Amino acid sequence: MLVGRGLYALSEWGYLSGVVKDVIKKVIEKNGPLSKDQVIEKVLKERYVKENTILVNLQNPKFFKKSQEGKYSIV
């Protein structure tokens, strides 16, 4: 599976499949509501993408919502 620009890995190695939005969803489902920094840290362990790619995906109100405490969860 593709894990970054021109980088591939095996799912048997523990990498999550899907686009960045799917990886964020799976990370939040597994760990519960997370702060922006926690989401970035955990997604970067799964994918080699820029932080801005993760932040842009977190801003999508169709999939993620931000609580008063600044933690992101799934809609």
C-alpha cells in the first residue's frame, strides 16, 4: 500500500490502508477524542505526509468536529 509520496509498505507491517482522512478516522476511533498535536503524531506514524495535509483533513466538518477543549472526534 502507498504510505507516502513514492513510498510503499505492507499492511502486515501494521500500516493502515486508505486515504489520510480514513487514517485519521481509524486513529480517532481507536484512541478516542484527540488534540490536534496528538492526531498529527499518530497519523505521521502511519503515513508519510505533511502536517498541513492532516490539518486540512481535520477541518472538514462532514467528518470531524472540534470540541470546546480543542479535541477532535468523528461526526
